[in-house]
Amino acid sequence: MNAKSLITPLGSWKFWKEFIIMTIAMMLASAGVYYFVVPANLVLGSTAGLAIVISNLFVAAGIPLKVSTVILILNVILLFLAWVLCGKEFGAKTIYTSLILGPMMDLWELILPFQKLIPAGETSVMGDIWFDLLCFVMIVSVSQTILFHINASSGGLDIVAKIINKYFHIDIGEAVTVSGLVICLTAFAVNPFRLVVIGLIGTWINGIAVDYFTAIINRRKRVCIICDDHDKVREYIICTLQRGCSLYEVTGGYNGRKNVEIESLLTKDEFAKVMNYMKENGMHSFVSASNVSEVYGLWNHAKKKPRPKPAKEKLFQD
């Protein structure tokens, strides 16, 4: 990679927008860890949970070591392993998010120490370990979903899961579960059985919450349109919305007429625009739409500049 290829992304709006988004997402994640995990001594399937175990072991041995410092050390080691074992797939985004989690926890400690939020006679911010668990899961799940949406991650457990997936040929979802389970079980060294079980449940809920938020933020519409003016609708989707579409020859079961069905994946706003376009132009159509939570491939690429209108032609010939 030459110097020019490094300078260009730094000067783009996309780079700075994603930089700000990643920073905000990691501010949320660090707040969740600092205010809800650390005071309650929860150990979940994450590097933060493992850091709590290691920190407590060092403190018990008479060596003061903050959780944030352990997180920073663990992330440096994991990023090095990812670079050597998995190549450059994680990139600069994961390096940045991983290295700022610990320092951001220290920042929250300077701004508002969690000790000031703990009610008198309680041992955690919410006063109930289950409420602390739920608050942490909700905050961190939102943070993770934001990062995944811009093709980033917080590192840590994701790196471990990737290494397991690559070298042991285990499905990535199962790899996350296995690595999370192992980290949760390390809590037996510092926590009673009850807290370990709570950590396992929290890890499971965290996975469900991430899937839920990801499905919401990535939801698309698979739209199928049968219309006499299919050429105009196709031009509108391709040239105005700059989305792809597929064309199928269909035959009406009732009247035997041949027509063309247009199928396209659109956002909710784009779907609304297509419907308004057909309504404003008085097009008679039959439209069906269903939700799609995951889309891979060329659809996710950045939109290109407007393309010339496709020439009108007979799509299907007898």
C-alpha cells in the first residue's frame, strides 16, 4: 500500500463519519462495561469479563491492576494474533475500536466514578445484579450493532471466534459461543456459582439482542412488481434509485396473459418512492413485498453515479 492510498481515505467524508460513529459506539460500550459490569463483578463472554477475572487475581496476589489496563493488554495481544493468523481482514477499524475501550473506561472514571452512583448499602449501580446485566446487554448490543453496520467490530471475542473458525473449521456462530463459554467459565476462579450462571445467561441474551438490533437496522424489502409499464418502473429503479433488479416472464393463471415481473431489494424509503412513482403515473400494478434482514454481495456497495437510462427493448421474445 503506497502513501497516496493511505492519504485519500483520511481526507474523505466517509472516513471521518465512520470515525465519529465508531468513537460514539465505543463510548457507549465502555460506559456499559464501566458502570454495570465492573461494579457488579459480572463476567460475561467477552474480553471485559476475562479482564475482570485477571484483575481480581492480581489484586488478590497484592498486585494492583485495573480492569481497563488488562483490557488494553488483552486487545493488543489479540490484534497481533489476528494480524498474524487471520491476515488483514480486521483492518484499521478493529485496531482503533479495540485500543480505545480501556482508555475510554478511564475517561468515564474521571468524568463520573461509578462509586458515586451506587446507592448506600448496595454493591452495584442498579442495586440488583439482574438489572445491571440487562442494562449492560442493551447498551453493548446497540454499540455492537452500530459497529457491525459500518463493517467494524470491537475486537476481543470476535477475533478469538475468527481464529477458532479458521483453524478448527467451526461455524462462526458456534465459535462465538464456544469462546464466550470458555471465558465465562474462568469466572469460577473469582466468583461464586450464582454469578457464573448469571454471566452465562447474560452472554446468551447479548447474542439474541445483537441479532435483534442487526435485523432491524439491516432490514430491507424484497419487492415484486407486475405492471404493464414495467420498462418505466425498471428505469426508475435503476436510474433514479440506483438499485439493481431482476426481470422474470410470468403468465397470469386467470387470463393467461404474459407479463414481466420486476424483483428488487430496496430500503423502506426506496420502496415508498416506487409506490408513489407508480401512483403518480397512474400505473396499474400488482405488488408484493416481504422483509429481508440480511443482504450480502454487490447490494452493500456504495451507490454509483447515475447511469444512463437503459434502452427500451422487448425483454422476452416468443
